[in-house]
Amino acid sequence: MNLLTPAGRPVAASRRLRPQSRHYAQPQQQKESSEASASQAPKIPVTVAGFSGRGIDAVRRLVLNDPALAPTSAWCIDSDVNLIDAAKDYAQTVHLDSTKNLTPADVRLIIGTAASDAGGKGNIGSGDGSLAFVLAPSSMAGANGTESLLQLTHSFRANGHFTVAAIVSPFAFEGAQKKAESKQLVADLASLAHVVVVLDQDVLLQQEYGSGDSAETLTVAESTEIANAALEHTVRCIVQAVNAPEMLKSTQGGLMWHGKELRHFKRLISPPLQQLLTQKGVGVLGRGLAMLPASAAQSMDGGYAAAMMHLASEAVAGAAESPFVEGVLGKAGGVLCSLRVPAVGPAGDPDVEKAYRMAAQAAAGALRTITGRSCDDFLVYVE
């Protein structure tokens, strides 16, 4: 499941639901997965540009983990020739010179064709544009290529592409100056991109797992791995939300289904999703997992529909406790929730579709219970 919340701090949480008993994914388990996806290939153009080692690693994951969902155009950008040479196997590359600045020709090549509503609208009123993602680590803050990052972000939006910037913030031990530079980078990106997602990897080092003498904390390497994977899932969450054929909107307890076919949207992003994503604030990502034995699911009153509702509620509860999201939902202005569910029957079967819809409604109810009335704008979709 993926949750995205804007306002103060937008939040993104992601969950997968499987028919086995409740299970919260430990941070060590929130790593790269080779599991095949049943989702369809992206229906709209998606460009992803990764800066430095962290951003380039996220691009690699997006391209190789699930080729069916790989971005239309993938770019790796850095001044390290070794990183660039390795990235040529799966993406287009730009090798920055000693100034670490992109040339106008580089920008034109990465941006591609401008949308018909170029000029900063970001395809809000058009359906012929694309999604653009800029991924980078905190090392980009300060004098380490910040201008290139900001330049590309600005150019994507100015050319009419809905633009998302996602960065990983520094660890506390990297020093107050690096923290301050990262904070300024987020502020600069917020003035340029439609959406900014910040992954605070320092919170991962503060998590303890186990109890008593067996309690353990994550290492820096483990925290880095989780943050890198979160960059990948930030992209997937938003891309799949834009491609979702329908979405459940929950406002003050009221539920309404919105869909491209139901409402005949002729724009890149549906009005409910555009309204949520463009709220003020930044986003964070959380991931979780809920499981139930298939035998138990089959024996439940209500069958698979009841099982899907149970799993959805459990998944929401687990995502709310994940490190990036814990304590944040109460400050959020909205939540985008993605439910990745197992196939329980043939596509198009009315009973199957009903089960998926009931799962979405259960997720919305669980979110309302967790957040109380502090946050009351939820969008849920099933993939």
C-alpha cells in the first residue's frame, strides 16, 4: 500500500497485502524485491532522472526490478565516470564536467518534447504531457551539483511536465551544516516542483527492533539500503496512482469513486489526485505488509471480500507504524494509499471487483480511525 500525504508534511506509505496472519515488515525486509508485478505497463510517458550514486541506484531499481513498469525514459547523471559507465547498461547517461553543471543541450535531451501546456502548468489541463521525477541524495546540497538539480527540475515543469522531486536527507552525524544545506535544498525544490518527497534516513537509525538484550538498531548500510528502495517506491506509488483506472476519495467519512472512465477525465492527472498532490508541504514514504493464510481467507464469513477488507485494514495500521511515517499522519493534510493485492479471481469478475473495492473502503476507514479528524482527505487505489 502507498500513502501520500501533503499539508505540513505529505506522507506516502506503501503496503502489500497477501492471503497469510498479520505481519509487519521489518526494515531489513523493506529492500529490493525481484517479485513480479501484475500491474500493467505505464500508460503515460514517465521520465526519471537520477543524480549521484543514490539517485542512480533508484533508477537502476526502477528499470530492472520490474521491466513492465520501467520508466519510458531513464537518465543517470553524475561526474563520476565509473558510475556513469556502469549505468550505461540500463539507462541513458550524462557525464558532468568539473563544473557539475548541465549544458543547455543536456537539458533539452533529457526533457524531450515539451507538452502543449508548457509554461509551468504541469499538464493540469492537458492529457498529452508526462510525469517527470528527479531523484537525488543529500550530497547534492551545497556546492555539489545543486544548480544542475534545480535547473533540471525547473526545466521539467517549465516544459509542462508534472514534476516530482524526491531526495534523501542526511544522517545527523553528517553535521549541522549538511542538515542546513539539505533543508535549503528542499525549500528551493518546493518552489520549482509540483511535489517534493523527503526521506529522512536518520529516523531509521533511531529504530529498535526486538526487546531487552536482544534489541538491535539498524546499521548505516541497512538504513541507506532502505532509503534507496524508498526512492524507487516513491516513483512507483505516484506513477501507478496516475494510471489507476479508478480511485476512492474519502472526505469527512463520505466515500466517492472517481475514475477516468466514470468521469471521462481528459487530463494527465485526475482532479482529486491533482488536488492532493499539489497541497503545500512535503511528502514521506512508508511501506508495510499484511498477510493471511489462504485457507483462513477462504474460511472467513464473506469469503475473499472479507479477507481483502481485513488485510487492507491491517496493512494501513502497519504502514502508519513504519519509520518514515510514524507520528506524521496526524500532521498530514491528505493521504494517497496504494493497495497492492493478490489476484483472487479472473479480472473483470464482478465478485473480484467487489472484493477490491471493499478493500479500498476498509483502507479508507482504517485511515480515518488512525488519524481521527486531524486529516480527512484520503485517496485509495488498488493495483
